[in-house]
Amino acid sequence: MNEPQRKSPDQALATIASPEMQQKFLQVLPSNISADKFTRVTLVAIQQDPSILECDRQSLYNACLTAAQRGLLPDKKEGALVAFNVKEKTPDGGERWVKKAQFMAMPEGIIKELAKAGVKVYAVSVYEKDKVEIWNDDHGQHVTHHPVVFG
């Protein structure tokens, strides 16, 4: 069985920066993020993690469009382009492993999405020996966090 010919990394980057892809980004991006900014951040993210270019190209382009549609940048703060190994059926009935890209929101991106929905949230890292108290009363929900600085 012939393996599909792999596109070069330069072709993938050129496709993401192409006018056609820019138009697709513009169709789904919120008005506060320009297609130019989104594209620049996406290209930098890919250059910082070139292993993402080993992924199936369509899954990479779809992951980029998903990020744009959600209004999140794949900057490893709001979200990230992540490679996964996925088992696929082959035309002859067999199976093979294929790398597919997926956009995953990070905590900052999830907080951004919730803020757009009018939900106030924040996030902090809590470690095993930290003391955390959470309670609700007539004034809302409260949290106290006492981190163990040395220990």
C-alpha cells in the first residue's frame, strides 16, 4: 500500500498564511481578533512546536479553525495545538496509527470563554499540602487558599 505523500512543513505554513485560509479565519473569528494577529500567533506556535507538522494536514487546519471559532489564540496560554495518535481504518480493512492535531483550550482560554458568558472565575494552582476552604453564604461563594511555601 502506498503511503500518502507528505507535504513539506513550508507548504503547511504557507497554507495557514494563505489568503484563502485568512478568509476562513475572518469568517469565524470574533471582531476583537484580527485574522493577521491570529495567523501570526498560530505560525509562531507551530514554529515553537514543529512536531505538530507531523499531523494530518486537514486535522491541523481544522484545529486552527476551531481555535479561531472559539476566539482563542493557540499561544499556549489561551490554548494549544496538540498532536494525538489516532487509530484509523485503512481501505483494506486494516488499521494504522495517524497523528492528528486538535485544539485544546488552556485555563486562561476557558476563563476568557466563561467571562464572555458573564461568569466570573479565576484559577490558581493548588498543591497537595495547601489548605483550601470553599464555602457559600448569602454574599456568594468564597475561597481561601493557604499555600505551603516551603514544604
